[in-house]
Amino acid sequence: MRHIPFATPPAEFVAWVSAHPNASWDEFRDAQQGILYNRTRDSLTGHQRGLCAFCEINLIESDREIDHWHPQSDTAGPTNWALNFDNLQACCLGGTSQGHLTTEMTAGNRYLEPVRENLSCGAKKGELCPEGVIYRPSDLPRQRSVFFVDFEGRMHADNQVCMAHRLSQQTAMQTIQELGLDCARLRRSRAAWWDEVSKSILSLHHEYTREEIARRFLSADAAGRLPKFFTTLRSMFGRAADPIVAVGQ
């Protein structure tokens, strides 16, 4: 999980919510035959550079949705959490969907049984009221990564970075747990990605500096999409990644 600033809501989203301030999420999803929902989801996906807000898997059509950070079911106060744009982010389905291509299913990075033990992201968070319990991407520093991944794909909280940015390591660890970011499915996927990238690095290190190689792997593509499991890549390159991320993320 990496820093993601709040997005600017699309004008059509603002217009519809202004006209229907008390509408439910289902009413929004059905509006304009689902076109408005799809455009809003596309806007959030683009803002997040094509990655899930939490686990950083690349978002594909069969594995993406709009997640509510604070439960939309909370109707106790004046805020309509369902339609508060700052409460929305694009994320994957958290390992719950079997509706993927055969290659994706075989890889096990989008669905792995037992499902309950491999839930992540919004599917794992569920109805948790997260304020003060876990960190949101917008809470994290951009320059340094609060989380790091080892070669086995395990995710950890970096105490030194937490201390430097006055964040709680305990809350960071709780974030990993409550979002399922260290489930076996994701560990397996990140370890495979680490192995794949490591082999590519070995073929390049005689011709390029570590900084040049890091830039090649950490840069966005022509469409502005970042590579999957971005935090894993940052962990592989260490401090060499920091100036690249600070400029181009």
C-alpha cells in the first residue's frame, strides 16, 4: 500500500449527487444504466495509476470495484457516506471472484482457496469503521514507504519510517492485518513477482546502474499505469527507489 492523495470528483458525479444528495449507493449504481458508476470507477482507477488502492494488484475488468473507506451503511450522522467522493477508492474484489480468465485463476493471485483465509482489501475490511484503527493510503508519506516486502512476499511495517513520519507501527501492522495484505494469496503473488523481476535485473546490471534499472521498473507506462505490486518493487530497490517515486509516482 502506498500514498494516494484524494482525487478530484468528476463533474458528472458532482452534478448527479447535487441533484440526489440523499440517494443510496444502489440508486447511484443504477443511474444512467450504470454508465455513471463505470465512469466514476474509471476515474478512480486512473487516479490510482491502475492499481488497487490497498494490495496494488493491477485492476482488470473482472477484478475491480468501488470501495467505501467508511461503511456506506453508517447512516447515524449527517454524512451520506455512500456518495461522499472522498470516501471512495478503486480496489480489487479481494479474492472473492471466480470470474477471471483461466490464466488468472491458475496463477492464484486473484482467487485462491480457502477463500476466507485469502480475503484482502475491501472484501476483508468489510464493515469496519477504520478511522483511528488502520491507515488509509492518503495517510501515508509519499517519499518513503511505510510498508516493505521481503523476497518471500511477506509484508511488514517499517518502524524507522513510521517513527520518522510520526506514524504508529502498531497501526501500520494493524492495517496489514485488517486489510489482509499478508494473506497467502498475496504473499505467493508478490514472491513470484519478486522472482520474475530479479531475473530481469540480473540481465541488466552489467549495462545499467542500479538507479537506471530502478527507474525502468518503477516508471509508469505510456497510459500512466504503474507496475503491479509497486511496494514490492520499492522494497527490491531500497533507497534507490525513493527519488524516482518522489518525482514520478
